[in-house]
Amino acid sequence: MILLKRGVVIANLQDERILEPAYIADRIWRDHKWGDVTITGGIDGNHLPSSQHYRGTALDLRLPSVK
């Protein structure tokens, strides 16, 4: 399952393909029962002024530690 950290904004992404790395990571982590993937940043948060986040072309992911 892909979780969304409270307050994260993923509306206005330029292309839904931006979510593909999250889908791929989620499939791998679920297959190995490593836990849930969390989107921790979208167009919100504090990033450099030139960040791709503000253009809707970047996401931050948190992946559970693999033991």
C-alpha cells in the first residue's frame, strides 16, 4: 500500500508517470513483505526555489528499512 504523509500535496502533478517509481517500489516492498511505501513530499514543503517539486515533477518517498 502506498501511504501519503499528512499534509502532502500531490495534486497538480504534471504527469501521472511521476508516480511510477512509487508504484514500482510499492510492488517490490509488498512482494518481500518489507512494509509500506510513503509519499512524504509533493508540491508542498521546503525545497530549493528551483526544485522540480514546485513544477509538479518530483516526489519524495520513504521506504521502510530492509532487514
